[in-house]
Amino acid sequence: MDNLLGVSPEQLLLHGPTKRLLDAYHWHQPKIGIVASYTPKPFDVKDHFGVFRGVDQIEAFAQATIVSCATFLECKKQNCSPLELKDKFIPAFISVGNVNFHNYLQEGDTFISLGKIKFYKFRQMVADGRIYKAPKDVDLNQYFSDFDENKLENYILNDDFELVAELFDITGRALKKEIFNK
């Protein structure tokens, strides 16, 4: 495969169904960036006033960018499937840079993560990006069918996409599984 379009996040991510904060990939250019979406479910906002927490937004962005993109690239490099790769590595945060929240998300709000890859080497990836609340009833696959690197770089979207968060230096690394077995 050339990119993640058409791939189900369940096929790529290690995260179980209650911790997977990613529904679909809408645009992906390896080594450049990605656009992915998620709609918070009732269990995502339970005991938090119906609001999808900021920390969960950061996790959703990380899953959409550094985990998904790095897994894709590492599978290509090692000529293996995500299932084979997850027998060797576990994704982990290394650091989180600045995060600025401009708005909030609630159960049922579909949002997109636009992630720009800044660095990838030795199973470590750094990404910057933004989270936007998507307009109701927009077909995200259709909307992003003509998306390109310039639109990603400059965050060019229609005005009805509402800025929720700006994220900088979100960093993760695939750690060897034996580290966790000590």
C-alpha cells in the first residue's frame, strides 16, 4: 500500500477499542503528514461533563500522527504487517511540546487531526498540527480528496472548520517490547 487511505485504524493501531481515538484516515502522504478523524463516544466523555478532555485530544492527535505514520513507515522499512510489528514494539510518548486549546469538543462532535511530520528517524517521530471540529454532515473523504501538502502546511480549510487546538512537538517512539517485560 502507498498510504493509509482505506486502511481501518483497527488494522494499524495496538490500542484496544476503548483507547483507540481514531475512526478514519482521510489524507496521508508518507513522510509529510496525515488527516484523520474521530468522533467522541459516550465512554470518552463519561464523568467529565460531556466534554472530550484536552489530554484525550492530545492522545487522539498522537494516534493519528506519530503512531499511525510511524507504524506505516516502519512496516514499509521492515517489510512486515502491523500485527508483526506490534509483536516487537510498543508506541510511547517521549514528550509533548506546547498545546494551545481554543475550543472544546463534546460527545458526537467529529474532529480532524491535521498532522505535519517534522522528524522521523530510529522509530522516533515528531509532529506539529492542529485539531479542528468538522462541520456537521460534511463527507470528510470527499472534502479531503483534493487535499495536498501546501494545504496541510498552511492549514487551508473552509471557514466552517472550527479551530480547537494547536499542537507542537508531539513526540513518540516505538520502544522494544522487552523493555516492558523487565
